[in-house]
Amino acid sequence: MPLGPAGTSMELALQVPELLERYDALDTASSTFLSEAEALLSDCQRLDHEYQNWYTDSLQPTTKTDIAPYSTKSIDSFPTFAALIRNRKLSNGFVFADSKLSSLYRQYWCCQYFLQSTIAQLREYLQTSPDEFPGQQLDQPRSTSDSHIDEVVFSLCRCIPGLAEPITGAHGHIAIFLPLRIALMHFRSRRLWEWVGWAEEVSAGVFYRGIRPPAIKDGDYPEAKALLEASE
């Protein structure tokens, strides 16, 4: 029996954690590092290709109908979020045609973030050893990967205002956890401290009734602390 768009998306998404575990297990000092990195890069690219085919077959056709899968609205169109979050670094958010499309797009963007980040890091590793590893074709510039990852992260950020509205209930708040966590990781890694401040304000302001994301220590970020103190 065919899985359908949602089932196929879940089948693809469930392959991502295993790839991330393999990446975490890589040992740059090992004699097998390059061959393991090549195999992992190949598997990541294969899954990315399958995901792009799924996107083209399942999500892209919705853009050809009379009803767009989502539209972009100003933050003032999300009254609860706008009242809770004074920071206007993010000026707009997405309104989806229905909750199913919202879930499919978020899952796609989350998986894209992890896949593309892993692919970019593996390419960087392999680029440093072209003589030892001549078989790998690194045909995509790092800047292209970075641009795509940025686009994915900001798409996830634009999902958050709608999920914070009361109509989404507890499900919406829980659905914010992973996009917000990805945003924080990305902004900190790129040293985008003003965006870090926005994400931290969202984390502190939108959750209620004991529904909060797990606390994870990320270390001390003095630049972010200084920026936040200066803005108070």
C-alpha cells in the first residue's frame, strides 16, 4: 500500500538520526576516517536527493493550485505572539493553508537543516585532503550550502509565530521546540548575536502552563551577553 506524502516524509525523516549518529562517531585520527566520511557523505547526498524528489512530487504541486500552501504575513497578524515578543527582529511569519501542510513543511525544513549542515561539514573535512581522497567530487561551493542553510533556518523561524497562537494549543507549543532549537544552534554557530537574542526572548516568552523546551547548556557566549545587556 502506498505510504502517501506524509508517510513517505516520515520514512525519510527517520533515516536522518542514524546519519547524525554516524557523523558523531567519526574519528579524524582514525586510519579509516576518510573512507567512512566518503560513505557517510554519499548516504547523506542520497537521502537529500530522495527528499528533493519527495518535495517536488508532494509539496511543490501545491504551489500550482489556486490556494498557496502558505502565505507571509506581518508579525502584527499574530496578535498573541506580537504581544508576548517585543523584539521585532523577525518582521513576518508564515500562515499555512492547513495544519497538515504546516507539519510537512516544518519536518522537511528541519531535516534539510541537519542534512545540509552535515553535508557541508563533511565536504569541508574532505576538501582538506584532496590528495589522499581524490575520488570525492566537491562540486557545490560552501557559500551555496551556507545560503541554503540560512534560508531553511529563517523559514523555520517564520513558522514559530503561528504556532504560538492559542488556536494551536499545546501541540503548537511543542511543535516550536525543534525549530527554535535549530535556530539557536545556527545563530550561535554563525555568531549572529542579535538573532540569538530574538530566539532566547521567544524561548522565554511564548511557552505557558509548564510547557517549555528541555534546558540545554550551550556554554558562555560573552558577545551575546554584552549585546543583551546593552539593549536593556
